[in-house]
Amino acid sequence: MITSIDKALTAIVMAVLYLLSTFAGIDLGLSEEFVSGIIAGLTPLLVWLVPNKSRS
């Protein structure tokens, strides 16, 4: 796996999910505010969970 940018990739994936749910019209059966809140809450949690890796 790409080691030096794992946390950045996690944040980018979450941002793409947010943009898809907001602007692409993907209907998840939930309100836009709820989906935005879930993504906003999960992003820092997932970034924190992804371990820092360094190339050895």
C-alpha cells in the first residue's frame, strides 16, 4: 500500500463521497444534512484510525 499518504487518501475518499452525495444526486434515503453530518464525523475518525507509516 502507499505508505506516505495513507491519511491524505482517507480524507480524499471521504471528500469524494461527500461531493457525490451532495452534487451528483445520489439518493441514500437520508436527508442531505444527515449524510453531510455522518461524513463530517467519520472523516476525522477514519484519518485518526489509519496508522502513520514510514518507509523503512
